[in-house]
Amino acid sequence: MDTIGRVKNLGSQQPGAVIGVSALNRLARDVLEQALPLMWVRGEISNFTAAVSGHWYFTLKDPGAQVRCALFRHKARFVDWRPENGMQVEVRALVTLYEPRGEYQLNVETMRRAGMGALYEAFERLKARLGAEGLFNAERKRALPVFPQAIGVVTSSQAAALRDVLTILARRMPSIPVIVYPTPVQGPEAGQKIAAAIEVASARNECDVLIVCRGGGSIEDLWAFNEEVVARAIHACAIPVVTGVGHETDFTIADFVADVRAPTPSAAAQTAAPDRRELERRCAELARALGRSIGRKLESFMQELDYVGRRLVDPRNRLHADAERVAHLAARLAAAWAEHFARSRWALLDRVRHLSLARPDPGQRLAKVDQAGLRLEAAAAKNLSALNGGLDALGARLQALNPHAVLERGYAIATDRAGQIVRDSAKLAIGDGLNVRFARGAADTEVKTLDADN
């Protein structure tokens, strides 16, 4: 249940309830803080007091009413201008109640001069439009030269920012010439004049980097650097541009278009110019490193020279050694050749001997062939005779087994109608037909009687 609901519930359930002043103020504070959101309120400052603690207390009023306000130190430090009585301001505040005194007041979060809301809106509109055109793109931003030959400064000739820039440039690198393009940086038509100074620097092209700067101030004081004409002049400038406008928390359209944005004019000078002392320190460090490297190289070369010197010998000794080596190689070559010749000679003789042993004698070979032929004829005749004798014996045996020879002796062969030889009369019946084959011819007959005796 919220605070308002708790207050209504308290009144309905306990009509006669009594609460203390502290509880009442606490309830009133809770009701105010919940009922009214954080809001912008416009009015005139009066009774402004800056406490020792750093908190600001003042009254905000208009012709019909007034309200007490408090801006505490941790929030007041972000306001970069000093409020004064009679100023028209706009505060972003939370409505609350100071319980110890029962006073209704505004706890301010931030404060701006009246009319700054319109400036902020104009700033955001221009920023969005130029950003959509690509003026803020990172890929179009140029790198600053490491060692510029000349540095240009666009600012007011009476500005403290110019003195700061010149002091820092003289301290960091006094040998670099500085070219000042004076222009008003605040007031009517300041934007047009700043843009004209940038265009002059770009057309002359007599410096390598251009610083566009001014000191701190309110948003109105810095507004010339939020004008479109300045942004387009920076975008079209042929020289890399460094901006240093206002304080670290200040951002202008010129900062977004510039190649490099520095938080202050002094920082812009430090960004544009190399530091002589740092360069001297770096050069000294490089010189020491180079000396050490050269020393190491010389020591290495000297050691290598000593090593090569130890390898050098008297040329006469070298020639004598080479002559001895040639003579030794010649002797080895002669011995190797003699040994090779002897081995080849003995191998040749051995092959001649083998060839002599293997050489054929035609007469002896023909005599052996004739003898082999005679032996072959004798063996063939003997084998043929033996084969003929065996053949005759087999023929006699075959003739003895010839059934026709038996038939010639008066025998006959009886077969039944199936052509089977009949050897036993018991297998016949009266009336069976028989075929009786004789030595010459055959006859069919019929069984009339059977005799089972042998």
C-alpha cells in the first residue's frame, strides 16, 4: 500500500487516532514525493546563500508565489557558473518537505539559466542532422602530424586561452612557429567570424595543424562553437583541426567535427605539439641503446676477427701441405690402378680357363650320337619283339575264350525271348520260346518237355 493509501486508511480506521508532529511531517513528505515527480521549475533567484559546507540555499519565486530550494554540494559542483540574486533560472527538482521545520521545499538536482532548454534542443537537432550527414564519422578524421612544421591557433587575441596555448607550445617545442588567426569567440556573429578565420587558415595552408579554442564559460558563452557554419568550416578545412573549447565537461558541435577533441585549450596545445623534453629523453634513451648495440656489434666483430685470425696460416705452409696431399693422393691412385689391373688380368685368365674346359669337340659329339642311335635301334627291336610275343599269347588266350569256337565244336547257346542266356532248365516253363544259336545260324524253338537232371 502506498503512502497516500496508508494515510486514508489511518483516517478511516482510527478516527480518534493522534499522531506526533514528526510522524505528520514524515507522512506529508512521503505524500509530496510520491505525488509529484522530478520536474523542471522556472523562477527568479532570491536570498541566495552559499554555506561553508558547499551547499546552496535560495528562494525561487515568480510574481505570484515562492518556494525554498536546496542544492547540495555533491550536485552543486557540476554547475559551472555562480548563481546570483535576480537571475532567471530553471531547476530540475524533487518536491519534498524539510521535516524538522515543516517547510515545503525543492531538492534541486541541477540548474541552468532560463532559456537553456531551447539551446539544448537546438544543439541536439543540429548534432543529429550533421551526424546523419557523416560529419562526425571516425573514418574521415585525420591523424595529426608527429612533428608539425608550424601550428595555427584560431581564438581571440585577448583571450587567456591564447596565452595558455602559447605558453605551453613555447615550453613543449619553442622551435615550432605559431601563427595566430584572431577572431572573436563570443558575442554576435562570432560563429561567422570563427568560420572565416578557419577558412583563411585553410586557404593559406601555412601550418600543419590548426588549434580552435577558447576558455570556459556558460553554454551561451560557448554557443558560437555550436553553430553550423563553424562545423562546416572545420569539416572543409584542409588542415587537421584540434578543438579545445571550454572545460573538460563541455562538448560543442565543433568538438564532434574536429579531427581531435581536447578537453581544454591547454590540452589542445599539448596534443598538437610534441614535447621537447620527452623527445630529448627519448633521443638520449635511443642514443644509449644505439651505443650499447654498436658496442655489442664491435665486440662481436672483434671476437670473430680473433677467431678468423687463429684460422689463418702461412700460405707457404698451406702450399706445402697441399703438395704433400697431392703426392699422397697420386700414390694412392697408382696403387689402386695397379691393383685393379692385376685383379682384372687374373679374372680374365680364369674366364679363359673356364671357356677352354667348356669348349665342345664336334667329332666326339658325333661319335656319341652314332652310338646312341645304334643303341636306340637295338632297344626298339628288342622291345618290338617282346611286344609281338605278348600279343600272340594274348591272341591265343582270346581265341580260347571265343564262344564261336565252342559252337564250332558242336555246342549251341539258348536264350529266352528277353535275350538272356538260359543256363538252368528249372527257370523255364512248358511253352516258353527259346532262341538257339549255332556256329552258323540260329533257330527259334518252344519248350515241350523239361528235364531237371544235370
